[in-house]
Amino acid sequence: MKTLYQAEAPQRADIDAMAGAVLLEFGANWCGHCQAAQAPLAQAFAGHEQLTHYKVEDGPGRPLGRSFRVKLWPTMIFIKDGVEVARVVRPLDAAEIADGLQQIDPRN
């Protein structure tokens, strides 16, 4: 599991072409809502360490977040074989995140 939001982000076409399970997490390192979501994310992510996880720093003019119509942080988008299958916005507990992870990585 990644711990810091990164300014470098993959291109949307690369995300759409990825095989397997991917968790895209949009937010900012200074965002209180994003910080509050980290403990539930860590709890839900246990056992899914093999997943590709991108922690993307979002904001005005950031094309990847705009392409997914991200409006609030954190937004977690669960992708399976390039297709969005679930989305959680400002999760407060691990169960919300675990549900999304289960949809893209049912092994756990």
C-alpha cells in the first residue's frame, strides 16, 4: 500500500489498458479527509498487497483526476482490467473499502 500521494500519475490510456486489479486513490497529502481515510484503507488493504495501488495527488489542472470526474478527496476508484467497477468517496470505515477491493480482487 502506498502512503504518500504522488504528483506523477499514469496516463488515462495506460490505466484503461491495465490488466488485473488496480486501486486508484485521489487526494492530497495535506487533506484532513485523506489523512482520516488512511487507517481504514490500511485495514482493508491487508491481504491485497499484490494489487497495483496508485496514490495520485489531485487538484486543478490534473488530467487523470478530471478524466475520472473526481470532485472530493479522497476518492478511491477500483478498476478491473481497465474498467471502473466501484468507487468510494471519503470512506469512514474499512468495510466500504473492503467491498470495493473484493470486487476487483476476490481472492480474500
